[in-house]
Amino acid sequence: MSAIRTVFLGTPDFALPVLEGVVRAGAELRAVVCQPDRPRGRGNVPAAPPAKEWANAHGLPVLQPEKVRRGRLRALLEPFEPDVLVVAAYGRILPQEVLSLPRHGALNAHASILPRYRGAAPIHWAVARGEKTTGITIMQMDEGLDTGDIVLVRTLDIGPEETTPGLHDRLAPLAGEAVEQALRMLAAGPLPRVPQDSSQATLAPVLRKEDGFLDLRQGAVELERRVRAFVPWPGTTLFRAGRPLKVHRVRTGEGEGPEPGVVVEAAGSLRIVTGAGLLEPVEVQPEGGRRMGVREYLAGHRLAPGDRFDVPPPGAQS
């Protein structure tokens, strides 16, 4: 049997172990499609995405279309005559005209256990919402937002102190293993397809800057999860008299106070009342300053019990 002709679509670091999985499966990788070069770094100089760098290093054609609809992407893919598309963190929803081009359609490696956390930021939101387990779903793509039939699922536990970057780095190789397994199954015969139960679906929407504004009306446990989840972007921020204080690491504590936002301790440590329990920032970064421990911050900023942080934060509903 000839190798399965494959075109890969993916852009960031997460895509690289999946590309390696395609190669390990023995598929004939014919091209890599990724998003265009984007400005990056202090110089704002256009830089190649990781998937492009990988493809260049392996001597593969690279396609970087600005638009994927109205036949544009399909026309680019047709000369490669793919049997299947493999997709991982490409960043675009593919139209039906593209999905129907290969005889085996498109397989997507999604970083959640579908139908939970459909959308652009499944890793972030799984951490933020306190999930204990996540994984990789290989899905037969359709035109919906992560709504296609499930081919296989690989699971992974989420640690109690897990951050988004750490979980990302554990999920990416699992995605590569899952894609390798799916392609080997495809080479042996038709893939299993289990429809998703959309009544159990949850969403993982694109992150906004405001998602990182800590609302002290929420419980300390929930806020601590958000600090671990929204790394490195949008980060998490408290506000005092409208001035931002970035929060890089926190602890939670038991206790209560008059109302959310009130400082109950500001000598050596900082303890703030929340909707349930106390939030204890450990590492912070004042506006225009550098990252520092909270003891150093308190030495240079006057805070006392009874002082208040803003509740609600900017942009939140009162």
C-alpha cells in the first residue's frame, strides 16, 4: 500500500510534535500550510512561525495564504493531491470546499476532551475552570467550531499547580502520538467516527485582555486558577485607584473581611479579601516596574489594613 499523501496545516510550537507524528506514521508529507509571517519581538520584525521553520528545515513546500475561503486555499492544495489533511492549531476555520478536497477529509488534533472546550483557547480555560483532566481529541473536521465526529481521545491529568505553558508542553507531544495513531489506523482501514454530544459542549473562546483583570468578588481559589491559566497572555492584573498591579503568582488563604477588595494584612505579606477566602499575591509587577516579590513591593508602596483594591475591575459588570 502506498503511503497516505498528507498536507499539514498548523502554525505555532504546538504543531511541531504533530508534524513529527505525521512523519513517524509513515505518511507522505507533501506540504505545510501555516499563517503568514507576523511581526514579533521588540523590533516588530516579521518572523516565520515555528511550523514554517520546521518545514524549511525538512525541505518541504510552505504555503501561507492570507485568505482560505472562496477557493483560495483549495486552489493551493489541489496540486498536492492530498489523501488527508492533518490540522493542529492552524488558527482558521476551514471551509467545506477545503474539507471535501481529500478523500479522507481533515483530521484535527484539538487540545481538549471534546465536546468540552470547543474553541481557540482550550488549554487556558481548562486550567482557569479547575479541570482535573484534559487531553487530545482527534476529530474528523466539519465546518463547525470543533463539532466534528470523534476518532480517538488521549487523556492527561492536570496537576494542582499546573500553568498553561506547562500543560501546553505536556499536551503537544501527546497530540503527536495521537495523530500518529490515527494515521496508522487510517492506513489500515476506515476510521471510527463517534458523533459529539453537543448538549455537553462548553466553549473556550479567544482570550481578551479583560479576561486577566482579577475580579475580587470571585473566590480566591478561582482567582488563583486564573493567575496560572492566563500565562503569558493576557496575564492577570489587580487595580488600586485605577492603577494596574500585575500579578504573577498568588496563594490562597482562609479568612474573611468586611468586603471584597479590602486589605487585611500589608506587613511582610499582602492579604486581600475576595468573594470567598483571601488572596495572597506572592510575585507582582507595579506599573512601569519590574517583577518582584510582594515583600519588596510593600517596602516601596504604602499599604495598610483597610486599604482597598478596585472592585469591580475596569470593564466588569457591576
